[in-house]
Amino acid sequence: MSSRRSPRGKLLSAVAALAAGALLVTGCTAQGQEAPADPVASDEATPDDNADDAGGDTDDEEPAEVEEILLEFGDESEQVRELQARLTQLGHFTAQPTGYYGDVTVGAVSEYQRERDLEVSGTVFESTWAALTGETSDPTQDELFPRQQVMGYGDNTDQVRELQARLAQLGHFTENPTGYYGDVTAAAVRAFQTAAGIEASGTVFDDTWDALTGQTGQPTEDEMYPPLEVPEVEPESDLDERCLTGRVLCVSKTSNTLSWVVDGDVRMTLDVRFGAEETPTREGEFELYWKSRHHHSTLYDSPMPYAMFFDGGQAVHYSEDFAANGYNGASHGCVNVRDEAGIATLFDEAREGDKVVVYW
């Protein structure tokens, strides 16, 4: 039998192929296109088929809403200053508000978010701002623009010396300027603040400094560095026998003197003062074990230049307070010297290992 089709057979095959193609096209109708008129073809398409052909789920899912960023790193504005002031109210921001969103602010925001179980990002989203404003009050002008400290207790600078000289012009500071901000200076500042109608804190903020400089003139050299008359000190005539051999810092509590003695030869004698009753200078024979030219006491937050330590924290050192106030004060146990040039020379000559004798 011949495998060749008749012309009529070919025609019927072509018609059938066209019909199948039409059926296939109607089965691939995309979402949104008009449905085919043939109900059979339409019924044959299942919901799953339509979903697959449309390219995925047909469920109408709302996209997650993205929170608006209100403030973030690098911003600089008054709202950032308000943010910092509000964080200060809660103890998270301990610096001065600046209006600039830097690393410190990022850290403060992150800490606040962590404590409030918010997403810790360091960035202020709407939710962070809403929570923060809900538990803080509108910052005051002083909170937004706090006073700046200019000088305070423990400072030791030429500006403190200028402060003391200006206070002296108004009669609030009666000692010689020393450059050290201690109890005497704090009391003088409080007296000025009271007279000027400023909060008497004893600390010099910008408003105190502005008021003081407005009422006084620029101090002269003599006002800031008044000439000091250091009396000539008579050498101790009856040295302790322990001071007669070797290199010795021989300190007499009876005559209030320190004699620098080398092999029995008194090379220098300086005025000294000692600790108060509650912090006495210890007597005995010691060894100079450490020298520190620019020493600063961490215990009392005060300068101890030309310090020569001989017993624990007790040392021979220069004292500006002694130079200014004489024997009206006392040390915390150290041997104070008021002749700066003299102790500078002694500091250079004395060596670690030299003997120190403190006696009555």
C-alpha cells in the first residue's frame, strides 16, 4: 500500500492542525486578556493553570511599608540638636548638643533603641522619634544651648592666672595669682557670681567669664606675675647627725627648712612647710626613689612640679600656694617649697638614691 496521502487527506490534516493551534492559543490566554468565546476551551483551563501561565501567585499581597528616616548620620540641623537634648534628658547623650549627627549621636540613639526594644540602627526612624518625644519634654533653651565651661577646679593655666588677677581688681581675690584653680579661687568666683547676679557655682562658665571681662581691664604683667620677695633663709645651725654624711635632703620641722647637704657641707637652704594635722609629713630616714619634674597629683588633682618622692606618695615639691599664701596653708603630707628657682636647682642636683631625713 502506498504511504503517499491523497490531496483530500492533506487538506483535512491541515484543517485539523489549524484547529489544534487555535485551541492551544486560547489555552494560553494571559491575565487581563479577553476570555475565548469557546466555552469548552475556557472550561478546560484550571485556576492553577491560569496562575502558572500568568507568571506566579495571583494573591494580592501589599508590599511592606518602609518607615521614613527622619534623622541619620551626617545630618546637621536644629532637629538634631533637639534629638541630642531629649536623649540627654534620659541620660543617653552626655556631650554638649551640637546639632551635628555624628558617631556620639549614633551611639546614643542605638542605646536608646536597645533599651526600648526598637530596631537598633542608630538611625532615627518615625517610630524612634515617636517613642522619644512621647517620654521626654520639649527641651528648654538652656538644654539646647547649655553654658560652656571656661575654667574649673583643678585647672592650672595662664588663663586661671588672668582670672585671679581680674578677680583681684574687683577685690574678690586677695592673694597673689598662682594659675592654679583651687579652693581660694572657687570661693572668689562664687563671690563675684553672687555680686553679678549669676548662679554661684564657683565654676567659670561662659556667662561668668563674659561678665567678669566686661567689668575689668586686661591685667598687666605685674598684676598677673607680682614680684615675690623670698626671704634669705639661714642655714640650719644644728643639723641632725644623719645629715652629716653623704648626699642628704635634710628637712627640719623645727626650723621649717630644707638643707641640701653634701658630705657635711650645706650647699642650699630653702623654706618649707609640711602637712596638716590630719595628713602629717612623716619623720624618719628615707631614700629619694623617684623624680618627676612636671608631676600632677592624681589623688588631689593638683600640680606637684619638681617632685622628689621619698616615702610612698610624700615628696618634696614646689607649691604655688605656698609661694602665694605662705604658712597660711598646709600640704597633704608633702614637703612644700616656695622658692621655684631654688627647688629647680635642687631637682637637677639631687639623684635618685640620695638620703632624705625628716626630723624635729
